[in-house]
Amino acid sequence: MGYRNIYIKHALHMSYKHCSLIIEKEDDVIEIPLEDIATILLEDHKTTITSALISELAKNYIVLIMCDKRYLPCSMMIPIHTYYRELKVFNQQLDAKKTMISQLWSFIVSSKIKNQMSVLEICKCDQKYIEMLKEICKEIKAGDKTNREAVAAKIFFHAMYGSTFIRNHNSGDAINMALNYGYSIMAAHMTRVLTLYGFHTMIGLHHDSKTNNFNLAYDFVEPFRSLVDLYVYKNKDEIFSPLSKEIRYDLINLTQETVILEEKNYSVQNAMEEIVLSFKKCLEKQDSSFLVLPGIKINEKDRDNELQIDESSSSI
């Protein structure tokens, strides 16, 4: 799969030629091999795109993300019929036992809260909040029936931004905008990997909105949210509404950050693929123990420095 995330702020025309994405600007023409690309995020509403390019993006499993006037992702084009045994995977999703689905969700919630604890430690927040999350983690039951995830989230954001902060998916304040932007990018990448392996993303483990075609992606993206949380907190003094190009670029590039998976280092993009493959094995074996989930590694570099981002995204 491709690894580059292409961020296009201004472009006149996008087309396909010689197995490459062609981006025409006022004073330049840029050519990028499709095999290198994972996602394209387009902000310019005046850009024209050929149908040939759209078709080739789908064939190469490349996700095209479109933004609204506030630069927030509002639309996503994903390939269909990308996996040769898609019907088998679909039936496995439908036949999954409820007990296993409940266990999988409780594992995801636990992973998310542990990552939130790591973020609080890296950011040197009050130790009492870390202890509170630690206790909540112990209280998680199968399926998180007591909604420990929501309780932990409230404590987490109060620890980060104070008791007056309200997490809002539609808010126009800078911090919420940055969080929403970063979460959307993570979800887009997770959607890409899930569809690549034949999963129907509207069938979630916990998320079950009838108006959300990406329920499963939002299930598995939960533990990755902490990377966005960490970046936004460390850069909160430079984040304003509307989000600057530099902030948006960094949030897009968080998919190249490093996470820990079974005591090994992976980029977010590679970790997502490993997680989806482990989920596939869970369904095949009807055993939740095969699921692997990411962790955030805490070291002195994390405590003393800004989040380091690998420069493998392209801003155009």
C-alpha cells in the first residue's frame, strides 16, 4: 500500500497520466506516482478533477478527502470491492458472536483509556487524574455496559483543558476544531485499511448509527485519538480558528507517528493494518484474544520535547 499523504491547498486541475497523479498549479505541474500515495486531502473548492483520475484512485486503494469552507473534512471517496473474498468477510461480520463483539469493544475502551493516561503523564497533568483513569480502567466490563469510556473522556479533557472545557463535535472553537480535524484524518486512514480487507464499515462493534457508514472505522480509531490529543495540547498556544495551514499539515502527518504494538514500533498507518488483520483473525477463529491494539510509549524525549513527526506527507 502507499504511504504518502498528499495535502493540496491550491490547484487548478488534477488528472491521471502514466500511472501518476498530475497536479496543475498556476506556475507548476507536479507528478506523483499513485503507488506511493495513501490519501489525498483537497481543500481548494475550485480544483477540477478528471473521472479517469477518480477511477485510478479507487483502483489503487487511495482515499480522496474533501474539505468544507472551514477546512474540516466533510466528504470521503473510498474504493469498493477491493478484496477478493469480500462476501466471506461480510458474512463473518454478520455471524460474529455478541459475546466476542462485547469483549472486543471492552479491549478497545481499555486501550483508549490507557493511552489517555500516557498522554496525561507526558503532558505532566495532575497525577490525581491519572489515578482516576487507572481506577476507571479496572471497572470496564464486557461491552463497556457502564459507559466507562464516556466517564474517562470527561475526566481526561478536564485534566487537559480545565473543568469549563466541553468536547463538541460541531464546535467552532480552535481546540475542538483541531481535535475534530485530526480525528477525521485518523478515521479516513482506518476506513481505507478496513475496506482494503473487505470489511463493511457500516457494521460496527459499538458504534451503530444508522446515518454513519463508517461505524467500524470509528470503533478502531478510538485508541489512536490520543495521538491527536497529545499534539493539540502541546501546540494549543499556536492553534487558532480557522486552523492554520501548518497545523492542518501536522495533523495530517500524525499518521506517520510511532505507536507500540506488541512491544514493537509501528507507524500509525502500518499499525492500523496489523490491527485490522488481527480483527480478521478474531472473526475467523471466533476468538477475541487475537486482537492487537496500539499503545503510546512514554520516555524522556516525550516528556521534554514536542511530538516529533516524520516528514512523509506532501503539502502542495
